[in-house]
Amino acid sequence: MKDFNSGVTTESFDFGDHLNWSSDMVDVTISAELPFWLMVEDCKLQLPISGASFQVTLRDRYTQLHVGDVLDSRRSLVWLGPEDEQPALTSTVVKALEEQGGTFRPCRSVVQIAARAHEDVFSALALTGEEAATPGRSNEAEYYLATLCEAHIPVLNDLIQRYRLATYDYFPYEIAPWDVPVWQVIAPGGMISIRLLPYSEWDRKPVIHDQDKTMDPDAAATSFRFTDPGTVSAIDPSQATPGEFELLDARSLMERGDYTGAVRRCVTAIEAVVEHALRIELNKKFSVADVEKKLEASQTDFPGRFRQWQKLSSTAISEQVDTTFSATRKIRHQIVHQGLRLTHADRGRAQMFVDNARWLFNAIENKPDRTALREKPFVLRDVGRGPIVPRFGVIVDANGMRVEQSS
């Protein structure tokens, strides 16, 4: 394999080796539609963030042109621009519009950010140059651009937080990839839509062949299914273990990018299940009235409750799980009492806290069937998640933001 950066052929391969990292940097514009409006006139702002300065343009009255139907994935998007501007379209797009029809879709607030990217990325996508796109190069180029767009989410949030402080508008909020999953990159050679989350690429429920292990090569494709109607109807939400919905919330909030909320929820889940488990143990020794008095007396002493439950139940918790949860509670304390906010850069740490809380919840709840459900390897459940998507490294300094091969 040719190493673009050295010009020699190598047998080893690293993620990104299909791209020429020594190619020139070119100016690009990355664009995202917010899920809400910012009620301010069109403007250009220069925002200082992390030692760099970012040029941000806020645009209103923008519209998208789609071939055929408007899809959530924006795969049908062929043009983005001011609604009073005549779209500039290629002959191929014009023909597609003539055959399938076109649909204009008005946007909410659109934010454009001036950025820079390696020129070879666009050659790899066959947008520039004479070289045809190949799967290896085009895939890495798309991951490169997804890295670039995702890395600019703090810039969007800086703009949003400034606006919120200036207006106290009810509707805007701090965003994550889940909220802006589709971006447009306007670059030499044209525009390309980039999706940050595999889940956002699904315009319909995904399908799988031979899910029932029939081994029939002609088996029909069926939609993903994680359970069946009978199981769903038989579930009684009122019988959920105390704290279980908070545990589920933490899991979902992680995927939606609310890492602050996820940490708060997982600590609440453990505190709730400890009280539940301790009540069970105390009921074995004391009257109901005495049990409630004891629980009320220890209401603000979670460590004491936890130790008492361990002693009464004779349940052993590993030192690592215990230590990690103690660290989680300290972070939760900073969130609640000091206003700490976890950002996209904290995702890995937040995921560790949530996973650890799930393991601890399993041990305290002591229901093997529920533990099996939570821990059962189920590959399909991970399909569409952001953490399974490759990303490159990013450097932010006085020269701006740039993507690098090492992660």
C-alpha cells in the first residue's frame, strides 16, 4: 500500500493511510441547521474558543431543495441556500428533478463556520482532481469530514450559550451530535452532506436477512426486532425495580449527548435501588414502622445505607466498582452544587460512570433475569450508535482547528 506521506509502499496499515495528510489545507464552510430558531438578524461573529478564533455566520430564511421526498437523512438534498436565490444546479441534478420532482424545505436557523481541511479529502471523494473515488479513500474522507464537523459542536454551543444569556429564550439548548446529526460541507468541487450518527442515516427501520437463523439463503429481509409484542404487552411498568427507569434514562441520555444528565440519572438510580434493597433486608428483622424510621434517619447518609445493605445482604462489591461509583457521586455533587457541565469531550468518562453504575445496579437488584437482559451481547442493539464510528484526532490552537491522523 502506498503511504501518501512518504511516497513508499508499506505492508502495514493505519486508519487514515488512504489519505494524503501532507496535502495543502483549503478553506471550506461547514454548515448545520439548528433544531430551533435563534431570534436575531443574520450576522457574522468572530468567536474566541480554546485559544482559536472561529468565524461564524448565522443565516435565516434558508431553504433546502430535495429530489423527490425530503428524507431525515438528507440523502435527497441537492441544494442549500437563501430562499430568494435561484439554485445553481448541475445537469445531472436538473434531470433528476425533472424525473422525480423536487421539494423545497425551509430551514430553522442555519449556522455556517469557516474551517480548513486537507485538499486530498475532496479528491478522495472525487469532488476535485481526476482520481476516481475508491471505497477505502472515500470512507476515510467521510470520517475525516465527520470528525471536522463534530469537533465544531463546541463552537455552535458557544454561540447558543451567548444567545441564551442575551435573551433567556425558552427554546434553545446546549446541543450534541444527536441534535445536529447532518451537516453540509461546502468545499472545492461542490457540497457534500455528512452524517455524524449512523442512526441518522436510517430513513426507515433497518432490515436484516436470516435473523431467525434459518440458514435459508433466500430468507426474506425482516426489520430489526429486539423483542416481540407478547413480551411488550406482558411488561408491567409499575413492577420495575426502583431506579430502573433512571438507569434507562442514563443510557438514553448518553446516546443523545446529555452526559451531565446521564451521570445525574445513574447516581439517582443507585441511590433508589439501595434504599429498595435495604428496605428488603430491614423488613426481615424489624417491623414496618421501625424500618421506615431507620430509613428516614439515614436519608442523607448514602454511604451508611450502602454499608448497612452490604452487611445485611452479605453482598460483595468489587473495590473497582465501589471506587468508580464514589468518583461518580463526586462528579454528580459538582454537577448539582457547582454547576459542572460535561461536554462531548467528557463522553468517555461519562460512559465509564454509566456502565459502572449498571454493573452496580445489577449486583444490588439481584435479579438474574434483568441482569441477563442488560448484559446480553446483542450486536444489533449497538448498530447506529455514535461511539462505534471511527474518528480522527483534532488539534485546536491559535492557528485554528485541524484534523490529524493520530487519534
